[in-house]
Amino acid sequence: MILSASLAAIAQAAHALQDGQLVGLPTETVYGLAANACNDAAVAKIFVAKGRPSNHPLIVHVAGVEQVATFASHVPEFAQRLMQAFWPGPLTLILPRQTDVAATSAGGQNSIGLRCPSHPVAQALLQACVPLGVLGVSAPSANRFGRVSPTTAAHVQSELGPDLLILDGGDCAVGIESTIIDCTRGEPVLLRPGHITRVQIEAACGRAVLDKDAPQAVLGQPAPRASGTLESHYAPRAKVRLMSAADIASKLQALGPHANNLGLWSAERPANEQAMGSGVGAGVLWRQQATTAEQAAHDLFGVLRDLDARGVTQIWVQLPPDTPEWEGVRDRLQRAAA
């Protein structure tokens, strides 16, 4: 059931988490499927509901830096700088895990991903949970594993059914999942790009950000597993293909009147007259791609869901610029196309 995020609904959700139940939680990135991070039986329900492998770790959401010590055994100085700069906000830090806490959430690893969300409903719920002894909630995206992440409460209900308690916090402002920085190996390593760019990370912590495929000899050990880093992820039912604007134009011209049941997300409306139709069966169903990375990230999952729901068999996407601010959008699109 979807509940407007009143004080009463937030209190109801906090007690549900205390009782080991699952809750649909709005954040500024995407909606999450939340459980008490310290209740292994409750967290196990997340894996079942999503169809997610139990060794694929979850991100723990906390109300503030005061809860970090519950889950992390050590916070490097550069990670502390990142918390000061970007929390609350769309940044996840992978830290060494306290040995007796949140093992199920960590997927059995000795590290844990922590994030402090900025969405006011998420903050209100996390703050309400603390007096109840729930010091953090594990909350991956509230969708079936590998599918398109939800950015509205209705998306969550369509994925996971009407019985789940979902707090409605409106459309997610950011629209793609958090940036993930590994802080367990002495240097900041970018595991997943997002709204906060590597340039911003480097400026805040005063260190170069390494890539996840940096030589193991440099870091001493392989990267920990992290959410949303599988090659294929965020995928609609329709086949996603990434192309340049020129390739889209030439392929549409080649198809001519035979273009049908095709979704297109591009910066410019195609000249092909088949694209003038308003629905499936009228040729090409076009959605305009924003020219800024921030707006495109906000729109991305909603566009994929909308085109999928309209029954297109392929979604052609104009590949965004290969520049730092577009890295998060390009990452999600490449995984959706894989």
C-alpha cells in the first residue's frame, strides 16, 4: 500500500522496520526496499523479494555520521572528508565492517557500504528509527534484481505488489543511484559513477580517484563487490541499443516505413515521418533526451519504464557525451544495453 509520507505514516514505517518487515523508501536517487540492517532475517527478505543473489551486497542507509561507528570499524581521513562534503547526499562509501554487524547486508564481505540520504522522507524515517534501536536500514533499489530502478512510488508497487508498505515521497530528484567510492584499500576508488562526479570527489578529499580496474599491485587486493556493478543491470524488457546521432538517423532512414514498435530517446526529434505518431504501432515512439547530464539522469529510468510499458521491442538511445558529468548516465545505459 502506498501511504502519503505523513508523520503517522513515517512512524508506522519505523515500527514496521523494527518488527522485521520491509518498507518502500523514497530517497533522492531512487526508491529503496528497506529492512533493519542489523536484523539478518529481515534483510534476507530483501534478497527473496528482489530475486537478488545473497552474495550481492546491500547499501546501508544511516541518519548521520553518528551511526557510522555502528557499522564501520575504521573511517580513513579522506573518507571523513567525503562525508563532510557530501552527506547527506547521493554518495556511498565502502568501509571496513564491524565483524559482528550486518553480515547479511554485506553479502558476507568484511566491508560495508554506507550512505546518508538527503531526501526529507528518508531522513525523517531514519531519525524515527534510531530511538527504536534501528540504527541503519539496508535499502537496495525497490525493483526485481537487474531491472530498471524505480523513481516513483507507483513504480515500486508495480514491481513488488500492493501489500508492501511504501512511503510516497514524490519523484526522485536525482534519478540514478549513488556514486560508490571504495575506501577500504588506502586510496579512493570509484566503483560506480553517479550524480557526484570524480572531479568533485577529488576536490573534496584532496586525492586522485582511482578506477575500479586499477592494477591490484597498486591497491594490494581486489575491489570489494558493490551494488549495481554487474555488467548487465538496469535493463528493461526491450532490447537497449546505444548509438550516435548519425547512426540513429541513417538506420531510421534505412528502415523507412518498416520502423515499428521502436522506442527512441535522443536529443533531437527524428526527421522520419513515422516518428510523428503518438503510440505503439505508429512507427517510432520518441522521447526527448535532455541536453544536461543532471536532467538526463533524472529522466533516464522513467523513460525506459515508459517505453517498456508501451510495448516497444527495441529502445535506441543516443549515447551521451563522453565527459565527466555524463559518466553516471553512460554507466547506467551501458549496463542496460549489456
